[in-house]
Amino acid sequence: MAAAPKGILIIFTDFPLDEDDAVDEWYTREHVKSRVIVDGFQWGKRYEAILGSPRYAAVYGTDDVSVLASQDYLDAGGNPDQAERENVPKFYNTRRTICSVTASAGEGEGGVVGFLALSPEAGRQEDLRAWITHVALPRLVNQHGVVSAYLWETNAEALAAGSRGFVPTTTGAIDWLIAWEGTRPEDLQAARAALLKESVIRAQGTGSELNYGLYRLLFRLAH
């Protein structure tokens, strides 16, 4: 069994409504593969929102964050084919980041994932990280239908190095993400309601941002 990913590339984005079918098909058939074939990538996944926005999310797991600043990865983005040159500039409401996986619990992959974006308060990072690692994630995976949970923290150095040539304008930074996977939307909703209430999260040291989305898996491609 391959080691779990230590690096994560995640992109939230929308496509123009009048071109959604065409861009969506290209993304699944071609774009994910163009990244997943890069050495050090383990898999790529596409999701569609059940709750929240933007409509789409793409998540890629890599051996570590250095893969996302490697020359092979930069070459993949820096030498686009005609279809990529036409489609990537159509992305909008785009939020993209490169993360280190700093904590995890459970095992397996689910068909539904919840994302909670948060920004730690200055000076509270260690307290918040410890609570997520030792309390929130273990409790999440003990909830009915939740199989795995993660803390992904933006790696500023890797993000800067791995963003050269990225076309869409990112509409907002992402600091940390709690992600939890499971089998049914209602189970992930219930887990969030039980364990990740806004009042609880803020008491642990979260700052101004607290954005939640629930997404269903559309497609997964392994390296």
C-alpha cells in the first residue's frame, strides 16, 4: 500500500454556465490526467458542490509538497496544449492553494467530503492545531459514516514556487482546511453539526474566516 499523501493541491472554481458541459468534460477527460501523470502525484479527484460554492473542487495528493514546486509540475502547467489554453482562463471564483498534510485520522476514501476553511488567530496556531489533531479529527472519524479526516495547512513557500504560470486570478487565500470524508451527505452534515460548530471552532483560536462546503465525488484518477 502506498504511503498517504503529504502534499495536497486543491482548487475551488466555477465554469461559465453556457460552457459548463464542455469545460467539465475537458477537465475530467484531459486536465486531471495532465497533472496526475507527473512523477510524485498519487491521484487526482474532482468534486461537485452539494452545499456551498464554488461549484467544483479538484484535489490532488502528492508524495510531499516539493512535488508541487518541481520542474516537472511547472513544465506541465507552463506548456499547455490548445485545449488548456482555451479552457483554464474560463475559470472564475477560483481559490487555489498548496498544503502540507499536518494531521490525519481514519482510513479509506468516501464519496462525499466536507471542507471547512479556517484562519488561525495570531499566536493561537499551536493551540488550534493541537485541538484539531488530538480532539476534532479522532472524534470526526468515530461519527457514523465518516471514514477519514485531515488537517491541510497552506505551505506558503511551496505555494509561491508552485504558482508560477497559474492563469486564473485567485479570489481569496486559504490558510487551513479541515477535510472529512464519508459515505453519505447527511452523515457528514451531522458530524459537522456535532463537532465543528462555529462557536466551538472559534473558541479554539479561529480568526475571521470560517467557510464550509459539502462536495460529492465526480471522478478519481490514480497515477
